[in-house]
Amino acid sequence: MPSTQVEPRPKAAEPERRPQAAPEFWRPFESLRREVNRLFEDFDGGLLRRALPTSLPFEPFLSRGLGAPAVDIVEQEKAFVITAELPGLTEKDVEIKATDDTLAIAGEKRTEQETSEADYQLCERRYGKFERRFSLPAGADASKIEARFANGVLTITLPKRPEAIRAERKIEIKAG
């Protein structure tokens, strides 16, 4: 008996399943969800904390609270320099304390007018107490810290101990 081969029939093409777009009335909630997620990332350091190297001599962003001043930290040859913007404050409004391993900047910005009489449309300026703490790098000499305050900018200089200053010498390059 001759054998007959039966070829399988091609299956009917199934429609490709794609996730359905949210109904129009849910879209504001999607935006709200994204915004809440972004806020939580900002709150715990999010991408910025993961992007920073773990061997920084200071812990700059980990201790920053709401209303705390933004700072720049620069390592120079013989010192570390911290610059903080403190607009609207004077040197009398700021206090700096140092221990062997920690530097703290604290202060308070007071309101300039009575808010009960004001009819604010928008108020973005922050008032109240703030404190910012830094772990000092091992090479800093906490006993020789100096601070200057001018035009709303606080500059703190943390000199390095002599043994922490890297000796550098120029190496001559020879041809051939």
C-alpha cells in the first residue's frame, strides 16, 4: 500500500498580544505614579548615590536634609575646601563644629516678615534650622580648620596633615 504523507496544516495566525494602553481616564494616575517613584528615588539618594564612587573622602549627599545648604568640596594640594551657599544669612546665623572625624555646619534662617498678614501666591524660599554633617577624610587636620563668610558664601578650609600631602616630583623623559 502506498504510503501517503499528510502535511500538517499551518495553524491559524494568532493575533499578537500587546499590552493594552490604559484607558484615557487612567493616564493622570500614570503620571502621578511616575512622579511618586521619582520622589522616592530623590529621597533616598536614588541614581545619584549609585553613581557616586564609594571611596569619596567625604560623605556629601548622604546627610543632606531638606533645606540644608548645597556645598562644593574641592581637594587641593594642601587642603580640602568646602564652600556652602547660605543666602540671607550672616556669620552670626551659622555655627561650625569639628571633632576628630566629623565636621558639622548648622544654622537658622528666619523669616523676614510676618506670614499671617501675607497673601502668598507662591513661596519657594525655605526658612528654619538646618544642619549638615561630613565625615572628615583621614588626612585632614581638624585642629587647624578655618572658616570665612562673605556675601552669603561660607568657605571652610581643612588643611591636610604634612604626611597626607603627596610628594610630587617631575620625571624627565628621555628620547629613544
